[in-house]
Amino acid sequence: QVQLVESGGGLVQPGGSLRLSCAASAFAFSNYAMSWHRQAPGKERELVAVLTSGGYRNYADSVKGRFTISRDNAKNTLYLQMNSLKLEDTAVYYCKIANLATGSAYWGQGTQITVSS
């Protein structure tokens, strides 16, 4: 079982920045994808950004050029740097790790981001 703990959420004004962190407990699988997802009220959860163990990155069109996903392998931590935040970025943000070899996946508990003036 992999434990994921997100932090860094909060209230920010439009145009502001935040950095989310997702600390993962130790895991043994070598072929994986770590990702950020978000769910706004009344909407389905959506993929925001993904980073694989092979270094592949991809972003939702709505955040390209504003968000950056990265990881610190030594700390087992995934990050999401969010710049130029918009009202529509308001959501609960979740991190996820998926074992690409087995299909198993683990989610964090989520952290609230509210963009408001």
C-alpha cells in the first residue's frame, strides 16, 4: 500500500501562484506514472498533469504554459507549480500514483485550491 499526502493548498487571488506537494511513502515498482487531478464542484475529476518514471510529461490544455509537474526522487515527492491561477482552477486537487505494470493505483486525500478575489 502506497500512502500519498498532499499539501500546499489554500486561497489565492487570480494571477497568483501556489505549489502543491505530494509526499509518497516508499514504493518498489519501477514503471509508474504520477499525476495530479482535480475535481471542481459538480464536475467530474479530470487529469491536470502526468509525469512517468520514464520522464514523459503531459498537461491538460487548460493548464499548459501555467502549471509545471516535477518530482524529487530523493524525497519521494511530486510537485505541481501553478502560476497565473484563474478562477476556474478552483477545485480539490488530488495526486495519484499508478503502477503501470500491474494497473494498481493509489490516491491522496486531496487538497483544496480556491482562486478568488
